[in-house]
Amino acid sequence: MEDDASVDADSDEDVETLRQGIVAVKFSMEFKQHIRRPWARVLIVKVYGRAVGLSFLQSKLLTLWKPAGRLDCVDLGHGFFLTRLSLKEDFENVLRKGLCFVGDHFLSIRPWEPNFKPASVNVSSIAVWIRLNELLIEYSNMEALQHVGRAIGNVLRVDTFIATETRGPNGQVHDVE
């Protein structure tokens, strides 16, 4: 998230006259901080590869995230939605869980940021989950999986069931003593 000071470097002037009858209204940094405070536990989400409606997404998020508190969604357009979680614990749990999918489609999740404009969002990178079909069991450890992952890109997380060898690479569960 950008620092408020860098986003609003010129926000201390009240009004600047642009042309006859047209003005630009500027808000003080303190006022902007005040009006942005309620957005602290809001996430911006987007389902990639599929257009979804507001009620469909809200229903899927309730099932996926299972929040203890209230979850509200607002359609921002261009496939982006705001999701407000009433409880701080729910917000932190969603961010901690990491990668999510709605069906077979990736769900992008990011904290709300000031001046977010869905029409001009430029996605420069995206996190993906990689499945290594028929990976030999001896390579199902943290070091080997991270080594393979780094060959593809930045490693964000490794499936702990695979890495601790409690489940084989084809989904079989193994007993751990």
C-alpha cells in the first residue's frame, strides 16, 4: 500500500481554480486519514478467468473463508469487488490463508488501497499454485520443493502436507509416527 504522504503530496491546499467555473477540491492529510480509517479491514478481490456476480461471490466467500463476523461485498466494476470483514481476526485469517480459488479460477486478494481505480489496474504479477504430478516421494521435502519452485519464480508457500511427507504427491495420505 502506498504511503498517504506520497499519494497526497499536494493535498494541503483547499481549492485550486482550474478554469472559469471549474475547481479542484483538495483535502488535508488529516481529513483523508480520517475518511480512510473505516477501510482498514477491507479487501479488494477479483476472480480471474470468469465473470462473477455480487451475490455469487459473496456466497462463495462465506463458504470459503467461514468468517465468524459479518462479510459485506460491493461491486466496483471491471470484475473487482470490495469485501469488508467486521472482525479483525477474520481479516487477518483471510490474508494468512493465502491462495484461494473460486472453482478452478484464481481469486486475487489484496488489502484496500487509497485511490484504487478498477478501470486502470495494471496486473504485473500473479501468484499461482503449481501441482507437480507424479513427483517422486524423495523430492517431497521442503528443500526440494523450494528448489523446484525457485526455478519457476518466487516461492510464496509450500504445501506443508507434502513437505512434511504426510501426504504423497498424488494425494495419498501417509501415516506419520
